[in-house]
Amino acid sequence: MSNLQPQVQDHLNQILQHFGPLLAQALIYNIGGHAARSELDKLSEPIRKLVVRHPQVKGWLEGALYADTFPSQHVGEQEKKVWLMKVMG
């Protein structure tokens, strides 16, 4: 995205700033138990791109992992913490 005009890049950043937390929540909701195993590869690509391009994604993912809307009660805080560390690493 670095080859975009600065004005376009600014607009995209504003959009992502607004919708990024919702996108992270949707991705985590699906990864947390509502997606089929066969869909997990497709979900990992947007997460990978977000992690590489947007430093604030860690907060978005963390918020989604620890939100009341997280779909599985079988995943503990330690597992969530380890997953987040691996994704961000």
C-alpha cells in the first residue's frame, strides 16, 4: 500500500482506524470457534497483513480475545496470551 498517493493512504488509515477493532473482533470470533478448520488458513492471511502493516493491531486483537463475545469458554487466558505473542512475533 506504500505506492498509493498520500491522500488515499490517509483515507485508508482513517478507515482502518475506525473499523480495525471490529475487523479484529470478527476475525477472533471466527478463529475462536465459529469457523471451520478448513477456513482458518483464509482467516490467517488478513491477520498476518494487519500485524505487518498496523502496529495498533495488537490492542485490537487483545481486546477481541478478552471480550465477552469470545466464542469459546474452553480457552484460558494463558492460551490467549500465548497465541497473541506468537501472532505478534
